[in-house]
Amino acid sequence: MDLKKEIILNREKNMDNISNAVAYACGIPKKELLSRQRFRHLVDARKMMYKLIKEIYDYPLMVMGRFFGKNHATIIHQISEHDKLIKYDKLYESRYIQILDLITSDPEKFTTQKLLLKEKEYYEERLKSINIKLMRDE
């Protein structure tokens, strides 16, 4: 495999992992995170995602824009808005720190596959508790 193709694949994998972590930590489906919807919680999550990718991997804005189907100027604007929000919105700041801790804590714990397994376990537990509650009500 040539080096250029390998670099592109690694970048895509890393950006995909960050987007999975943000979607997981914010409790939103990844499809919604990457959609064009402009609900506040989705826009804020995207700002965090772009900032994390830039902060952790320092990928060029053109590469990030191409991967997410955005213009590089959009990425610049979102990162700039993130920097403003983090100064004044404590809830936003705490969510960002939570996601950053999730990603940087232990690279062995943070993989897309492990996040999905963790999410699956969470929903299985939730389903069990709902079933138990329904059985009691009958």
C-alpha cells in the first residue's frame, strides 16, 4: 500500500473515531451529528468534534472539510465559535472536557468498536429494567 493512501485511511479512521465519541458522549446518533440539521445540540456537538480533531490530530482544515462534506471556512468558523462558547458556557465546557477525557484517557479503551459495545450494553440493561417494570405492573 502506498504511503499517501495509508495516511488518508488513518486520517479518516481517526476522524471517524472522534465523531463516534462525540455522538456517544452527547447521546445523539452519529447520523444526526453528521446531518445538516441545525438544532442547537447538534451544532454544539459538531463544534466540539471539529475542535477535538484539530486539537488532537492537527489535520489541515481542507482535509477535515472534505471528510465532513464542508467548506474549510465552515470548519474555521465552527472552531472559532467553540472557542467563544467555552469561555462563557460552563455546561458546554464541562461536556467538552468530558469528551476530551473519554478520548485521551486510555487509547485501549477508546475505539469505535468498544464504544459501540458499551452503548449496546447500556441499551440491553435499559431494556431489562423496562421489562422488569412491565412484569411488575401486570
